[in-house]
Amino acid sequence: MTADNIATAIEQLRTLLGDKLSTGSSVRELHSHDEAYTPAVLPDAVVFPESTAEVSEIMKICSAHRCPVVPYGIGTSLEGHVVPVAGGISLDTSRMKKVLAVYESDMNAVVQPGVSRTELNEELRATGLMFTVDPGADATMGGMAATRASGTNTVRYGTMRENVLALEVVLADGRIIRTGSRARKSSAGYDLTHLFIGSEGTLGIITELTVRLYGQPDTISAATCAFESVKDAVDSVIMAIQMGIPMARIELLDEMQMKGMNIYNPDIPMPEKPHLFLEFHGTEAGVAEQVDIFNSVADEFGASEFRQASKTEERNRLWKARHNAYYAGKALRPGAEGVVTDCCVPISALADCIERARELIDDSGLLAPIVGHVGDGNFHLLMLVEPGNEDEMQRAATLSSAINRVALEFGGTVTGEHGIGSGKRKYMKEEHGEAYELMGTLKLSLDPLNILNPGKVVTVAQS
């Protein structure tokens, strides 16, 4: 990969794409970073394909000249996934945003990668169906598949892994392949669909997705309740899951996060204690039963301040507050930057893991509120760091590393949601052992020149 090779590729791409290629400084700057702490790197150019055929031609040119290509959705990733660390081309899928087909009877839809999750649900509104993966950010479908996104609904509806049936993918050499089908299951050959889900643009570029849909529930009810400790909150969730209560969302916020919530959302005052935010889906009678059973479970663990929100406006207000937890956390230290990390452990280990995490936070001297998708053992830290303060940034890096290793000690993973990118690549060998070497082998078998999002997820000789 040399500057001359990249320049030659850009000239050929300009001939192919015309004004669908930009080398403008503002466009390149927009594609130089994501929403996290990874240092920005400018791509040499940004391309805006409008079809799978154009993506294929782009990859043929870039392969011929060993020009790096980094797929870009909307830039909401958190571990440097879209940062073009080796320069080259940022391939922006924002013009590939058609909902190609909705199969109501089969409860699935076919979409292009630039469609956002909210755009898909808007398209589905009149059908009585919904797409359920909700990572909080209004991410694109391609980006969500590439990072194996999950979110607040995972405990009931699953992650992108469970909700993608088929893909169309352009490989590094420009070949177009299809994986999977609209059938609900298959025993035919290798499961290539799930090989590409979570590959973070290192194995191919997703150009079409077939996704699973669900019926919109007749009744939805949200609720919040407070606990005296994180352990009490988590233990109530474990018991509720063991009892088979089909909760749609179960979110944990610690007392520090609740303090930030009260600063950022003064119109929704809540006790500054660990909280659960919950949502129940089903028939009117079914939801009422779920709420009653959970309420009795929570009572056993000392829950208080149980508040229910059944009206749409109330629920939306509540979940908007939860989705704005990042900004609420930053309100604890105005002007601070937020360094985020996540990990995931077996739910039985969650309370102990969070307790260890809180001890490490105290030792670091940093403010770091915790939120988590407690129903699946996933939690997040927002470490608040003064801009330009190298000592605090180093303490944040040390804290993040320590918490990742605690998660591994508890039989978990260094990321349950954010992905690896470049930020967590250093932990992959420790988590996966010899399987990590196999990932490198797979990478080079599909991308022998290492031009697809180089420097992310795996370490190969050409990086």
C-alpha cells in the first residue's frame, strides 16, 4: 500500500464514479473518525456508491492497486471501526438506502445497507410489523450487521446475529456473493451469513440484508424501580428470567448514572439509587400479568419507587432518557470527554463483575457511571476525562484494560456490543487463544492483500 498506488486508484475511481467521489477536506474529515476516542485519520477520498454493481467495480479497482477500503455507515461506532488507519478510500453507503421488499407473511424484509433502523420501522409502520434491534444510536443496517449490534431489546428479540437471515456481500476482489436465504433455517453448507456478521468490514462489504421482523405488540408497558444496591437489582433480574417472565427490555443504571440522569433530565426526577428500566410486550392481560409478577419479584429484593408508564408519550419520554444516558453521564462533569468501554459476562456473574468494576473505578479516581443491558450480562462504562489531560486519559486506558480482564476472569468477553475495531484488538488473543490465529487465516483467505478495513479485529502480516 503506497501513496502512488492509492493516487492511481483514486484517479480510476474518479473516472468510474464522477461526482460520487470526493476529496474535499470537509467530507474527508467527516469520515476520519467515529464517536469514540480513537485518533482521527483522514481517508484519501470518499466514495458514495449507489448499487452493488458500483461497489463491485470499486473493489476491483482498489484490489488492482492495493488501495485500502473502509466501509462507512453513519459513523456511530465506538472502537475506531471506521477510522481509515492506513488511508485509502472510505466507502460511504448512505446512498444505498432502499427498502427493497417487505414480505409480510414471511415476516422479513430485504434492505440496502444504508437504511437506518428507524427508517425501516417507519416503512413498516402500516404493516403491523417491526424490526427489533435497537442499539440506541440510529445506526444503519449494514453497520449494525458488520458490528453484530445488539441493544435494549436483546433479552427478548436477540442481536443482529439472530435477526439476519441472508446477505449480499462484495468481496475484496469485487466478486458478489449471496449467503443464506429467506427461509427460517438451513442445513446447507457453511454458515457464511454469520461469518460476515460481526466481521466489521474486514472480510467483505455488505450490500444487501434480509432481516427478521416481529409483530408489533398489542400492548406495551414500561416501568422503572429503584434498589438499594446493584446486586439487589441484578438478582431480581436473574430470578425474573429464571421464572420465564418474557420481558422485552431490562436496563440497569447505577446510582452515579442516575445522578447524571437527574441533571440532564430535570423533568423526570428519580431517586439517586441503582435503577432498572423495564419494558413488557404482549396482550393487555399478558402485560398486566408480567408487570404483577415482576413487581412481586422486585419486592423480594427491596425494590422501591416502582413507576409504570403505559401511554406512548410516557414510554417514549422514558426511553429517550435512557438512550441519552451518554449525555446524562457527561452532565456529571461538564466539558469532559467521554471514554466508553463495554464488556459482557454470564448473568450469574454480573453483580460480582460490576462490584469489581466499581472498586477499580474508585481506585482510578475517575468519574465513570455504569449502564447495562442487564438481561444479557452486558454493561458499559463512561469514563469522564478532562480534554487534553494525558494523565486522566492514561488512567482511563488502564481502567478499561483492567475491566476487560476482569470480564475474562468471569468467563465473559471484552465486548458484548461495541465490537473490536482497533481499540480492543490487543485483547483478542487473550480471549480467543488459538482461535484468534484461525481468524487471521480466514481474513487472508478472503482478503489476501489486506485491503478491507486493515488494522481492525485481526492482526495479519500485511498490517
